[in-house]
Amino acid sequence: MCAIHIRKIYTWAMTICVALFCSCSVKPAITVTDPDSGSRVEIKRGEILAVKLATQLGTGYGWKVVSESKALVLKGEPEQISKGEQKPGVSEYQTFTFKAEEKVEAVLKLQYIEAWKKDAKPLKEYTITVIIR
């Protein structure tokens, strides 16, 4: 009977450890922000690039990836982060994460746009050249 309890506890502990390990977010190798638009960054193949851009989602505008590359693969949906209290007009951030898959130079382009509108013109653009080593 004691061995059965130990096995159950061991199984439970391993399940918790696996769940905790899988839920940990991957730390990006580099994070770029609004002022980095137009610049060049270098990362290694397999590393994560985070693009953190200011937004005001309540206005209907949001950032959208408009240039995709096999070299930089978007991982999941963008994370929405609020600055302090969630009040109308408060600045927020959208953070996109990309995994560097191929050794190449890739241009990443995002637009600040009302994506729900057909033929909407972007209010802003963000472009960065990523050199993957």
C-alpha cells in the first residue's frame, strides 16, 4: 500500500513539473520597440524576436503583420499589455513574437490599421530588417 501511494505522489509531482515547464514563456533573445523602426537587428537561428509596439486598441486601430517570411515565424497571437489602469485612452502595447527559422536576412513589416475596415489605409508602419545567423 505504501508503494502505491508513493507512485501516485510521484506521478502527481511529475505532472505538476511538466505543466509548469510547458507554461513558462520563452524569453526573447531581443525585443524591439517603436524607436527601432527602420533599423537592423541580428539574432541566431532558433532564437525568439519580440516586437513590442504602442497602441490604443479602444480606437479600433491595432498592429497587423503585413510581410511574412518562412525565416521569421509568428508564434501565436499578439499579447496585449496595458500600462497600469485600463481606462479609455490609456496607452497599451501589442507584443508579437517570432521564431527565427532560417539563416537569412528578412524584412519584417507591420501596419497600424483598422483591420476590420475594407481597404483601410494604415495610420503608421513599422519595418525592421532581421539578420538571422
